Amino acid sequence: MKYAFFLAFSACASAPRSEPAPIVLPASPTVAPTACEAGNQIVCAETASTLVSSDKNKARELAESSCSANVMRGCNVLALLSEEGGDEARAIELYTRACNGNEWRGCSNLGRLRIAKNDVQAGIDFHEKACRLGGTPSCLSAGSRLAPGQPAPDPKRAAEMFRLGCDGGDLDCCNGLGTSYARGEGVPRDDARAIELFTRACDGNVGIGCKGLGDMFAPTDPNKSRGYYERACTLGYQRGCERIGKSP
């Protein structure tokens, strides 16, 4: 069983997921323009985020307006535009302003940039702040880099990041938390809780979660275990296929 636990989270523990794309905020295009024109700077920031790819000039105009009004979402969009334009110093200044104003996207983007420059610990710290502010993508980024097998593991902190992400609906974080419980790392070992979390991930079509269930049941119910490996393989998770000698 111990061997099974090690493998259940190996993909996350040994190879952290690549950093998410720069984070902006979606908006409702049917309501946003009128509300923005009426002076709602929060909606202006949301509108700016939808225009980053299609109309950068208008996006910048709206982001500058909302950021000047201390709407931190607008500052994050303006930072993104600065980064895309090659002005990283200005981008970092604006991401920092957004992050200091408790806009999780600003913290997440700072984490992404720090990790890209190999300042991993600072990057993790920014992702942790973003996670605690409600940014579930950053919960996975932080947790996967704090998991056992990483250069500076902190199992308790990793489990907390996974818990916050899972509570926020990130099924990869549910898988990570399941592995924490299966291995007793950062939390007390609890097979029933691990199975519950792997099941949640697997039911949401996260292949590694199905593979985790296969590992959990392998010692006691080979047929059930194989069924989960089959599902993991069908979902394209290579290690599930390997367990049953198939190709994805």
C-alpha cells in the first residue's frame, strides 16, 4: 500500500505544473460597456480584461481609468499590458500594487514571474498569498512546489494549499490533498479521506485521481483497481495505462 501512495501524486510532486497564463478577469460583455460608460470603474476593469487580446488601446484606456480609481483588478490588467509590451519593471510595479491591494491575480502573476526567474521560494510565497485570497490556480502552483519530492518540501503547508484549492473547486488540488492523506504527509494518514478526495477528482475526469483510486484498491480489490486504472487511461493519464499494459 505504501508504494501505491507514493505513486498516486508523483506527477504533481516530481514535476510541478507549468505556471498558469497571466491572469485577468472575464466579464459580461452585454452589461459591462453601459455600466462602465456610466462610471462604474469595477466594470471598466472587467471590460478591460476582455479586450486585452482584441483591442489593446481600449483595454489600456479602461485599465488606466480603473487603476487610477484604485480598482486593483484594473491595475492587474494594466500590468499585464505592460508586461506584454516589454516593460517588465512597470508590470512588476503594477502587479505589486494589485497584490498589496489584495487582488489575488496580481499576487499570482508576481509568483509566476518570480518562478520564471528561478526565485522559487518568493514565487511560492506570492502564490500562497494569492491562494489565501481566493485564487485557486495559485493553490495548485504553491502546493505542488511544497509537496514531498520538491527541493524545499513543506508537507503541512502543501496540504493546506491543496485544501484551500479543493474547497475552491480545483479538482487537481483535491487529488493533491488525497495524496497527502494517503501518505500521512502534512496531515494524519486517513485512507477513507484519501479515497473520498481521489473519488471527487476522478468523478471530475481528473485522470490522476482515478489512478490514485486504483493504487488505493490494488492490494485489496484488484478488479476494482483495474477499473480505475482503465478510467485513468481513457482520460489520457499515462501511468494509469502503464498499470494495465495499455497505451493511452
